[in-house]
Amino acid sequence: MLSRVANSVYWLNRYIERAENVARFVDVNLNLILDLPNQSMAQWEPLVVVTGDLALFQERYGLPSQEQVIQFLTFDTHYANSIVSCLDAARENARSVREIISSEMWQEVNAFYLLVQQAAESGQEVNLNQFFQEVKLASHRFAGVMNATMSHNEAWHFGQIGRLLERADKTTRIMDVKYYVLLPSVQDVGTTLDEIQWMALLKSASAYEMYRKRGRHLITPRQVAEFLLLNREFPRSVRFCLRQMQSSLYRITGTELNHWNMGVERSLGRLCAELEYITIDEIIQRGLHEFLDHLQMEFNRLDHAIFTTFFAVNLDSVGRGIC
């Protein structure tokens, strides 16, 4: 497979997943404002902080407000990680590999792109709650169409790795939002306010119902963190994402599972093993924020290892060049 093709399919899926997760970030804050109107003023800066682009935001917008943060994360065409920019990049990557993906996938990407473009052009007339729901559903439709209409070959597995790496990273960042501002003071720990915020966190990851169905009657930081980080079965948990990534990576390389012949296999294997054997008590003792930060750095290293192993040779301007 051409490195250009693998790279484009990988980033096509990362961008689609990234757009969905940005929608999750903003949507959970909008819902929290309805439940906790007195807490609304301090809830928007953390969304920019966890992107790592606070300095860029301050340069363009100054102090964060609801309207400015939503504009920056959703409709700012000059910000590479906004929803509108992600869909533009996803569409360009899809265009470059139309001979590889199915026509149904191309149609879904185009429909998703037009949905976001029309919302961006509508400005203040957009129903934001409805729009973010539509963004999430469009991402789900694309993933479903890809699974149903594309051969599960090397290209498909590169797409899976891109989607799952992005999902694992954003799950940790969604959790990190809670640690920046959502909890105003230590006196609120264990209160109704605390429970509402952790409930919102679960909902932002579409995890609330599955959390409840596991017989969890109480919503506690320890149990929520354990579910989103270490659960073996929930598709947005970090542990699940990494194991599925490893399965796709080994299908691409042909290496026997639990062995490694190249650095990217070793890096992912070590990260999987860490999540496999660590306990939530050890994570809390280490510090949840510190552990999340560690995972995010590992994900960046893993992305770099994937790039240097598979994409760096004969890479053209499409794909990594526009990420």
C-alpha cells in the first residue's frame, strides 16, 4: 500500500473523530449551563486549555466567553482543530483516496462537510444543541458506512487506528476538563454539584447509560475514571481503544500478537500492558491529572511512531501536511 494512501485514510478518520469529540466538549458545557447556571462563567476556558491552544485563542479573542469559545472550537476557519477545519481537511483527504474508499463513504463525508458549512454560514441562527447532536450522528454514520462498505484490508485498519487513537486521546481530555474548572472547590466534592458534573462527563462520552447498566448506582470520581480508562468492553474507554488499535496494527504488519518487530509495535504494546495491569487505586495515588497527562504524551509519541514507520516515505502535500 502507498504511504500516501495509508496516511490519508488514517487522517480522514482522525479528523472525523476529532470533529465529533469537539462537539462533545462544547455540548456538555452547554448542558451544564442549563443544570448549573451559576457555574457558567468559569466553564469555558478549560475547553481551550485542554486543546493546548490557549495562547492562540487569547491572541485572537482575548478573554474566553461562551460565544468566543464556541466560535473558536466550532466555526473558526483559521483554527486547524475547529469542527469546520476538521471537516475541510477530512474531505480533502477523502478526495485524495477516492479510488480506495467506497462511494458511500465519499457521500457521507460530503454530506457531513455540507452540514458544517451550512451551519457556519448561518451564524447566530444555528440551534447549537441540535447542531452538535447532528455532528455526532454524522460521525457515527461515517464509521458505520465505512465498516459496512469498505473491505477490511490494510487501508481500513489504518482508518481504525486513526479513529481509535483520536478517541482515546479525546477521552482523556474530556476527563481533564473536569480537573481544570468544573469543580470550583474541594468543599464541593461528594455534593450534588459534584455528582451532576461527573454525570455530565459520562454523558459527554456517551458513557452514562453503559455505566449505569453495569450496576453502578453511585457516581463517584473513582468509578467514573475506572470506567472511562480501564473498562474492557466500552468502546470509548482508553483500554478498549488501545487493544483494538493493537489488533489493527498487527493485521497490518503481520507480526504475531504479543511479539514485536518494530518500534511502533513495542510502543503500543507497552502502553496496552500498562493499562492492562494498572489499577484505579494506583492511578488515583499517582494523581488522575498526572496520569491523563502521561497518556496524552504517550499518544503523541505513538502518533509520531506511526508517522515515521508508515507514512514518512514519499509523502505528498495531502494528509499529514494539512493536519
